[in-house]
Amino acid sequence: MGVAKLTDQNTFVPESKYARLERERRYLLQDLPEGLTRADPHVQITDNYITGTRLRLRKVRDPRTNKWTVKFTQKFAPNPADLSRTIITNTYLNADEYQVLSVFEANGIRKNRYLFEWEGRTFAIDMFLGDLFGLVLAEISFESEAELAGFPKPPFAIAEVTNNKLFTGGKLCDLTFEDIRDEIRRS
């Protein structure tokens, strides 16, 4: 059984009923967009990318309620040249299941995620912590190919980095802000 198939519109569609297609664009930001502060509501995310795989363990904590959500995720781009379309499968875990899976060797990323509204669209703004402190990325998801294709770079973004593999979680987990500083300057 394949993992995804290419349609007549050159779009990959998951062949599994458990997987779904994500269409998104990613942007590099200098800082949080104007009108958004570090004190605004956000969630704290810890991603652990399991070494040598396309798998990650994600813990999401809402600091206002101290509620935790844990997911085991497989995410990959069927076409490595186009990172705007990924196939994603999520399985929600309880604490015991998370503990069992957390024994695998993994590289972690910590970030605070803020939701930001701009022109009727909601962006996920990620402010990275730890070794990637100083990196701020914005992501936006789309329901259709037309929306994805026609969306302009927002004015609060420095550059679009959707197809720059360096700015994917699977690569960032192995890097520090110093490692990507030159790439940021080029953007």
C-alpha cells in the first residue's frame, strides 16, 4: 500500500483514511507581529523528533489551565521539492503511552505558539526557546490549492521559508540559532 497518490491537479492525497493532507506556508519573522506580546495567550510545545525517522512526539501545554495534550505524529512531504504539502497522521496518547515512546533517541525543540489574526486569517506564530532562541516563524494552513497558491507574503514577515528544508522541525531539532544565523541574514 502506498502512502500518497498524485492527482490530476498535481496534488498528493493520502491513501490512508487516518492520514490527511496539510497545505501550509511558513514565514521567517524578525519578532512577534505588532499587536502580539509574549504575555498574550499561548501554548508551550515540546517536539521530540525520533532520530532516523519521520516521527515525533509532541507535548502541548496550556499554561493558563495546565492542560496537556500529547500526540505521536508522522509528517512528511511526498514531494521533497515542495514542502508546502505534507501528509500528517496524528495519534493522541495518554501519559503512560507517552512514557513508553519517550525512550527512543530524539532531538527536541521547545517553542511557544501564539495565534495571530491578520486579514481574516489565523497564523500560528512560533517563538523558539532553548538552542533556537531568537528564531520566530509563522505558519498558515489552507483548505484548498487555490488558497495556497494565491496567498501573498504578509507584511510582518521577512521572507517565505516554506520550501527551505532548514526551517522544518526535522532539521531545526539538530541545529542552534547560531547554525542558522547566516541563512536568516540571506532571507
